[in-house]
Amino acid sequence: MERTTLKRHPERGVLDRAAQLAVIDEALVCHLGVVTAEGPLVLPMAHARIDDTLYLHGAIANGILRAGARANAACATFTLLDGLVFARSHFAHSMNFRCVVAFGTLNEVTAREEKQRALVALVEHAARGRAAQARAATESELQATRVVALSLDTMSMKSRVGPPRDLEEDMRLPYWAGVIPLATTAGAPRREDLGATAPEPRLRYVRPHEPDKARTLNE
Ligand SMILES: Cc1cc2nc3c(=O)[nH]c(=O)nc-3n(C[C@H](O)[C@H](O)[C@H](O)COP(=O)(O)OP(=O)(O)OC[C@H]3O[C@@H](n4cnc5c(N)ncnc54)[C@H](O)[C@@H]3O)c2cc1C
């Protein structure tokens, strides 16, 4: 049996690669797990995807990336929380989610062009079009930044949707049961005005996965 085969709740598995990649693109944070000299370590990180490669970045001295950059086995997890599921029993409480786990080897990106492309993708992951609206990394900033790549060819996805699944004999209990939907939403942009003299460009905050929720940055 493959490492990516779900044993618990296999019916919640999603094999469609496009759906798996969409979770990675929607998530603003991933959790990177590697085995360091001191033992296992899992840390939250920003990420970006270009085609079938995931990119992560950090300071050149960053511990988890330094450990990973020695061509270490790694695991990156992307979790989108869609709801809290309240059941009539404690046991049946749950969460609605879409979650992707990617396994692979972390490799340091040393080629200047690929490194630059990855850093642009990291900015674009937060807001489409943003890279052209800010200064690109200088040579010394590039040198101070470690970029690692993870090939996205071994992935699994698990997803739970829908109401609580209570036992038949619990259905008449007098407790509220249902789902509280959860979503990450952008608030109204707050402009930072620290001596900016340039005319303000009209920018739109657009996450790649939700173009209909675009907000104008200078509202
Ligand atoms: C927000 C959230 C909260 C959760 N809370 C709990 C909890 O409190 N208790 C609990 O037991 N479980 C919880 N889960 C589910 C948990 O992630 C595991 O799926 C579950 O614990 C089964 O673990 P296992 O080692 O038996 O999985 P197995 O089915 O044995 O795992 C085999 C393979 O399936 C894949 N896989 C397993 N889980 C996931 C996943 N979540 N996403 C993508 N691929 C996966 C991996 O490739 C893994 O190697 C939660 C999941 C999410 C997203």
C-alpha cells in the first residue's frame, strides 16, 4: 500500500490532482515537517507553487530550511478549515476541511533565475499582480535568502463536508447540532502612509482562488 493511501476514512480521499493543487494555491500557510538532528520539527511557512514545484523561503540561517536543504525528506501539509461540526454527542464532533499532504525531498534552489522566480511567486501568492507593484529583491537580499523546492509528485488529499454524523439513537437528544462555517476573509485594506510621495497606484487585492472577492487597496 502506498504511503499516500488513506486508511482512516478512505471515502474522504480526493484523488483529483487539480483539486489537490487548488488547496495548495488557496492556503496562505503550510506546515513543513522535517527530521532535524534534534528530532522532528514542524513549522508554519509561507509557500508558492509554480507548476509542479512548491517553493519555500527563509533567512539563510533558517534552521528548518537549512536542515531541509541538505536534500532531506520532508512533508508539507496544507489545511483549509471550512467549518466546525457540532454533533449531539461529544464523540461525533468534527471539522469540515480540505487538507493536502505532500511528501518529497527538499532541494536548495541555487540558480539565480529560479530563485528570483520563486520569490516573485511567493509575493504573487498573497496577491496577484503585487510583484510588479513593489521593488524586486536585490543581489544581497537574494544572497540573504534561502529558497528550497519540493517536487509535488507524491500527494494525498482528504476532505470532510456536510453535517454531523450522529448515531441513530442520539438523533432525538435535545442538543443543537449543525455546522458553523469558517472562512478566511480579507478585511478592508489599511494603507501604510510612512512618507510615501509617489502617486498611489490603483491596486486590487486579488487572491488567485477568489477573484470575485477582490478589494481595491486604496478604497
Ligand atoms: C483540521 C483537521 C483536524 C483534524 N483533527 C483530527 C483529530 O483531532 N483527531 C484525529 O484522529 N484526526 C484528525 N484529523 C484527521 C487527521 O489528519 C488524520 O487524517 C487522521 O488522524 C488519520 O490518521 P492516520 O495516521 O490513521 O491516517 P492514515 O489514513 O493511516 O494515513 C495514511 C496516509 O493518508 C494520507 N492522509 C492522512 N490524513 C490526511 C489528511 N488529513 N490530509 C491529507 N492526507 C492525509 C497521508 O498521505 C498518510 O500518509 C484532522 C484533520 C484536519 C484537516
